[in-house]
Amino acid sequence: MEPKTRQVESARLQRVPPYLFADLDRRTEELQRKGVDVISLAVGDPDLPTPDHVVEAMRKAVEDPATHRYPPYAGTSGFRTAVAEWYLRRFGVRLDPERQVLALIGSKEGLAHLPWALLNPGDVALVPDPGYPVYRVATLLADGVPRPLPLRPALGFLPDLTEVPTEVARRARLLFLNYPNNPTAATAEVDFFAEVVRFAREFDVVVVHDNSYSEIAYDGYRPPSFLQAPGALEVGVEYHSLSKTYCMTGWRLGWVCGQAEVVAALAKLKTNLDSGVFVAVQRAGEAALRGPDEPVRDRVATFQARRDLLVAGLREAGWKVTNPRATFYVWAEVPDGFDSVTFAQHVLDRAAVVVTPGVGYGEVGDRYVRLSFTTPDHRLREAVDRLRRVR
Ligand SMILES: *Cc1c(COP(=O)(O)O)cnc(C)c1O
């Protein structure tokens, strides 16, 4: 028989970069097979449970047969209204729940589909480096051209938009941003967002701000919304997620809100791809957004105590780290002589602790590793003790 020449993966799928950490995974598994107790600080997935009143709302909703049918495509009006009310309370931004809010099957889903709704082949999307990998990969899959926006420590990991060459800015259709930021934990203020609005107007770019971590902030800090910047509602959208705020990563619920035509374009695409979010999950989401603030405050207090433990431990051990005022990540510079992958391997070999190599978030990230503190306290304490012994 002739050998098959046809590739299983389409040319489009082949554009998706290969998984970078196969080696690291193999070494982790090897250690575990030998009986070594490996602690992972690699994933950003809260170990704390969803608040009780949210679980209770879900339990009730599941028993109501009205939730068993197809949901409305754009989300229930109850959920979208709860979003608009939460926005007004939290940010002082007024949204029309009908035209400016769309429910998502987690924000990742909506972020990944947006380039399909807005990009023509060859259109540029400006993506932060380092950044959440979905922005870049979704652009590639939609025949767009991702161009990196380097985030450097000198500017507090904010991009320098004046650095974008004019001919690139003219071809740009999308600008992805994310503050509080994964993976650097950097934050941005409204005056930066106002600059972003000016850039978007000048070059007719749609701004896509990912605000998944707006409620995970410490020491009393309250991160702003991009939509608070004057004119933002005309040039962009903001993504939110229930995942991090309410420890609901498994439930799959988020939303996008802002510029009505962008919201409508994504909604049109999605009516052809999926059939919405389980109504019971949306009712639980309503309960979360309308519910008491204490459960969120308690969870954030737990993360803050862990942050203090991790940052203090790493500094004692001589690591160069900043104290994050939001997210549950520490972005740590790797020592000279290492890149992000070789340093992650070194930490694994010496301490049996898994950290994420920064190169997974882009080339500029290769000088860093990311450590998350979504691990139970006693495990984090053990990890810190071990990391003190590295180097
Ligand atoms: C976790 C995360 C998301 C995805 O959240 P879901 O709503 O669970 O899909 C999106 N963006 C960033 C930056 C994240 O870290």
C-alpha cells in the first residue's frame, strides 16, 4: 500500500504551535512513578469551593424543568440583567443588558471565537507577550496575523503603544489586553485605558479587554474596568468570568460586554456554533453576582495570606519577585544562565515543585517562570520550604 501522504491535521490546525512542556511533564511523571511527592504550582485553578449560596441556587434550579430546555442564545435576561446591575454597582458603568451583554460558556470560549467574528484573512491582532495563549492561537485559527506587544518590567508590564509601527497599527483590527494580568500579575489604571481608547480611535481597532481577575486583588486594591475610560464603550468590549471570582472554573460561565455591534457579531457567530449556557448555571451565576460579598472577600483573604507566604519565602531564598496586588500568580525572573524551561527543570529536579516556564506565554516571557497560589495552604508551605533550598 502507498504510504498516506495526507496530513490528519488541517493546515489551519497545524498553525497552532506544538505543546512546549512535554519534556517537563515527562520528568514530572517519572518522579511521581519513583514515589516522589511532587507539588504543582503550575495551574491557576482555585482549590477553594464555590460559595454555598451559589451551589444552593444551582440545586434549586436543576429541579425546575424549565431549566432543562434549550437556553436563550444570548443568555437569560435574568443573568444579563444581573451582569448590568453588578457593573453599575462595581464600576459605575451603565450597560444595556439586551444589546451590550452576552453570556459565554466561560470567557475562554468567547475570547477564542471573537477573531472568527471580526477578522478578515491577513488582519492583524495585537497580542500581549507575555499573554494568555488563547489570544494568539485564536487569531491564527481565524487566518489573522498575531503581532506581539511586548510587556516589559520597566513600564510595569504595560505595552508601549507608541512602539507599534504605523503600518502595523493600520492593519490591526483587534487589540487584546488583560489587567490584572495573567501571567505577570501587573495592573493597569483608567488613565492607561484612556490612552488605549485614543489609539483604538486613531487606527480603528477593536479593543478586547480580558478582566477575568477584577475581583482577585489585595490590600484593598480595586482594579478598574476598561469601560470606565471615556469613549471605551464605543471602541471595545470587556470579558469577565465567574471562574476566578467565585471559584467556579468547572461551571463554565462568563460574559462579554461593551460595544453593541461587536457583541452582536459574536452573538451571531455563536448561534451557529453552540446553544448557550445551561439555564441552571446562569441562575447560579445570577445568585453569585447578586449574592453576599463575604464569600468572595473570604476567598480573596485566603489568597492574600498565601501570597504573603509565597513572596516572603521566595525573597528569603533570593528570588527576584514583585509582590502582586492582584491575580493568584507570582511572576519570577529566572537567574542568569537559565531560560524559563531550563529553570523550571532545575526547580523540579531540586525541589520537586512544578512551576510554569514563561515562554509558554510568549518569547518575552522566557526570562520568567510563573508560580500560582491556588494550592492548599499546607502544600504551599511545604513547597516554599523546598524552594528555599533551591540554588
Ligand atoms: C482563567 C482565565 C480565563 C478563562 O476563564 P474561563 O471563564 O474559565 O474560561 C481567561 N483569561 C485569563 C487571562 C485567564 O487567566
